[in-house]
Amino acid sequence: MAGRLFAAPESVALECAAGRVLADEIRADRDFPALARSVRDGFAVRAQDLPGTLRIIGEVRAGDRFEGTVAAGEAVEIMTGAPVPSGADAVVMVEHVTRGADGSVTTDRAAGPGQFINPQGCEARAGESLLSPGKRLGFADVALLAAVGKNAVAVCPKPRVALLATGDEIVRVNETPREHQIRNSNAYSLAAQVTRAGGVPVILPVARDRYEDTLGLVERGLEADLLLISGGVSAGKYDIVERVLADLGAEFFFDRVLIQPGQPLVFGRAHNRFFFGLPGNPVSTMVTFELFARAALELLGGQFCSDLPFLLARLTRDFRHKTGLTRFLPATLAWSGPEPQLTPVAWSGSGDVPALTRANAFLVADADRAEWKAGHLMPVLLK
């Protein structure tokens, strides 16, 4: 999947970096923290002087420095985040002291060296690698980029993903379909999934179930970085997508997977571009994108690895299915207690988009197991 990994990076402003894939290594430009600092409001002291009564010789707050040195029997009032004065090696919390009218402070607590102090460089050392190329940037990464002085950052270009729906039954979204027709929902659900995965969707006209029409649009789609075709990959008389791809010299890596929904799934390469032939039923299209095409898109976009967000949840009721295929079925996941609770959503098959809108996850039913009882743990794929 190295088609886009060698594309020239582009620079984006820091405020636009979230969700993009980092192209360059990021190193610390100094120690973090640059000086030892207090992690509590209190008093900077010498640990060996505690417990006892100490004379307050000044104060230091975040953004300032205390120029003197803490000597025996002395303390400096210090605020959270402030640099620790020279001579001090511990901080005693303000809640654990009593102030005297004579400018002293008393505590009956002992302290060890380093108490409530973050040493210089404990978070990162100058020159240390902090972020590696191929990471999709989240809000914490953006904070780190700001901390090291990056007001712009080099990122991988977003892959262009061509979306081609096929079928004589499909009409445009703004048309009124006849009884035997459906609107083109697949192109728009895929566009949303592509955008979420870091790509730029390019919606092509619907390919009719005619060879020349499909051929021309597939060739257009292969000009993008990745081509996603929905429909036309089953074994029906008018399912001509695989024949068109074969005539274009395609190399097929697989053309079926043992899952439901989504069993007829084609993956291959033609004209030095990767493509997926996704099944045409809407839920099948969405599921197979998440399981297969999303990873390909993220890798083409420079991401170092792609993970599926699985977790375990306890069933709220009994569940059965027919063995033989791994099934990804709509469900609701709720955190109403110490463990997530999983409830299957009633649905009418892989064309039932309303059922999927009522779900926030897919339960994953193992191909070799037929039954789960309420309270059993079951794998879940987040939606």
C-alpha cells in the first residue's frame, strides 16, 4: 500500500493539523520541563529541615524565577508550575503548614527529596524524538507541537478516493425514485467514511449495467489514489464489474470474504492503483469499508498502522445466529455500569439503513459459535 507514502508532504497551519498524518519526525527543542518545577501550591524547602519551623524569604509563581538560594531553616512560597529555587529540593503543600505572625511557616510533616517536584527533563530531553512520521495527529499531539514551537507542520497529502456506484436501479439523491428504483445512498455514506478516514472523496456518476458505461467510469476512477466501487461484484448476469476490471489488466488479490453482511468483496490493483469492489447493499457497503477499505485508505495516506476499534461488552439478552460466517450486526453499546452493555438491534438485512442509524456499534458473532447467553462477553466493533 505504498502508493502515496512517497508523495511530497504539504505544510499546514497548526490549527489545521488535527486529523492529519504527520510526515516528519518531531524532536524536543529543549528539556521538558526546562527547569525543575513545583506540582503543588506550597513552600519550597530543604527536605532535611522538615518537620520544623522555617522563615519565609520570598515567593515565586509560574512565569517567574526566585533569584536567591534557600538555605537552612528557610522556605520560599511557591505556586504550581513555578521553577524550584536553588537550594530547595522538596515542596510541602500549603494545606500542610501553619503560618506564623512573624513570617514563618511550620509543618509537622517530613518530606523526602523530590517531593512534589517535576525534575528538569523528566518529560522529555532536548533532541528526544517525540512524534514519528505516520501518526495521525490528535489533540494531545497538537498540544505537543505547539509546545515545541511548531506553528506549521509537514503532513502527508490526503488521498483522493473515487466513489463509483453501479446499477440501473440507482437514481440521484434529488430524484423521486420509482417503485423499482433507489436513491444513491452508497456514494454519500462512503464519502462520509472516506472523509472520517482522512481521504478526499470524489463522487463519480452512477455506472449503468452496461459494459462500455462501466468501463469508462472505472477508468476515470483509477485516476484517483484509490477506487471504491459499490455493487456489481456478485454473481448475477448483470454484475459486470469484475469483467471490466479484468479487461483493464487487473490483478485480483481476493474476491470473497467469509463475513455477513459483505461476502462478495473484491480487492485488487489495476493501472497501478488499488481498488475495492464493495457489495451494493448499503449496510454491506458500510461494513466492508470499515473492515477492509478504511485500513487501505489510512495506509495510502501515510498512516503507520491502522487498527480496528474492537472491545468486549456484556450482552443484555440472549443472542443466536447461524454458524459458518462471521457476522457484523447492528447493536447499541451503553456504559450504564462498570462494564459496557451490548444490545442487538432488530434489523431486516443488509439493506436496512434505518436499523443501522439506531445502532452505535456492530456486535461480532463468531463463525463457529451459534449462541450467547445474556451476560456473556461478546466482541464489538465500534461504529
